[in-house]
Amino acid sequence: MTVHLIARSLSRSAWERLATRSFDAQVLAVFDHACNLRTSDGRVIALVLPEVGDGPLNIVVDGSPGVFSALEPGMSVWLEQRRLRIGELEIDLERAMVWDPCPDWVRLRASRDTIRDRLSLLQAAAFWCAAEGSFLALVSGQKAGGGAYLAGVKSLDSTSRVVFASAQEAMGLLQAGWKADAFLLQTGAAQLAGLGGGLTPAGDDFLTGAMIWGWLAHPNPGFLGRLLFEAAAPRTTVLSAALLGAAARGECSAAWHALLASLSQGQDAEVDRAVRDVLSHGATSGADALAGFLWAGLCCT
């Protein structure tokens, strides 16, 4: 029996890919709240439930956890008259709103000094709410112009300590090359790529956060993003590479849109709420991305 779902929204990037005449895709991975598709040209589109929300790769569909459970990796995806078909699942795209994953960077860059002044507030909120084991430990107590600190890392197991030490070394390379040294930037990005476990390893999430800060404050964010993406993408998972590519283009999730807006003009309570929304992504993915954003804001000025 066919299961019909209604799409609420889709990112502009996903919409543009679906609009091509040659759309062809297969199921990449299936989860309780998401189903990732891989197109024939290597792009990733994610079908997600409303609790996941808008993101650079996402099509948000009405449904309950487990609605994608009948799907399997490798299944073909068809697009027919504004409907996606995967096995017995049909997703109606007709009424979906197109959501732009790029914040208003011109306006945000004009407010970067205000945002930089509120990084201490962001740092405190992030450490208060984040789960243990994220790369936020690497920016614990960090000040502008200072090195990375390994506060709180002593409690980690030996494998995690090795990961954190490698990340700390890579952060030094990124900091040294931030303004103009392509070799150091790409060396640091390559060392972070794929570092840590999960579909989006911690090192990749950290790079994502650093690129978001780059779009806020780097003199040439597009160039910075391309350098980091080119070095990291071949060394990590398909999904993580797709998210790194989105960050390199200045794209981020709705939770990050809200965080950037709250930092630029919101009240303290709005920052706290936005931090919690970012941290809710994955086990530590949100925290690792916040670590990259904080680190770049504090050290790469």
C-alpha cells in the first residue's frame, strides 16, 4: 500500500537539484527521523521530519518517526510531476515552501563586531548545555589570540585523547594560515577531516562551524570555504562532505540562522534558546560545530 507524505519545505539547493531534467537518485541511508538520498552526480538530499527542520540539504516532510523504515539503501528514487517516489512511499512536493539556506550575510557581516562582543555569552551558554565529549572542550577558557586548551579532556579515554590532540594540532595550522596561507589551511582541514566517529565526524562539524564564522568575518569567505572543502571532502563520509560543501557556500541550518540572528540583535534569553537548538543536532554534532565557530571567532580575527 502506498504511503503518502506531504513536504512542508525544501532548501533552495534541493529545489534546484530537483528542477533539473536529469534527476536520478538512490537511497543512501535510512534513520528514524531522516532518509538520505544520493543523486547520480554525487549530491545529497535529505528527507527529514519536522523535528529535524530546515537545513541546506533538507526536504521537510510531515510524518512520524519510523516512517522511512520500509526503505533500504540502494532503492531507486523517481521524480514524477512534483512527486518523489521511493518504493511504496510517495512525497508530494507541490505545496512545499522553498527555504533559502543562506542567511543575509551582508547584514550579518555589518554586525560582526556586535556578534564578536557576544561570543563570551555564547561560550558560557554552550558549555552549560553541551554534553560531554565534544570539541567544545578544546575551546574551554579560550581567549582571543590564545591557543587551544585541553580543559576537561583528562576524563576522556585514550582513543578520544588522541583524537583531541590531533584536532588541537590541526587548529594550530588553521589559525596560522587563516588569513592567507592556503597550504596551512588545507593541511589543517585535511587533518580534521573524518576525525572522530559518526556520520558527520567531529572534525568535519568543527570545520563547518569555522566556515560559518568565515562567512561572517573572513575577508574572502568563498575562497576560504573552497580551500577547506577541497581538502576535507575526499577524506570523510558522503553526507559529511555534502554538509561541508554547503557550509563552504555559506549555507547553514535554520537553527544556525536563529543563532546568528540572536547574536546580532537578540536578547540573552534568545541566544540561550538558539544555542540549545543548535546543540540538539546529533549526539555532539551541534556542539562540535559551535566549537569551530567559537574557536574561529576567538582566535582568527
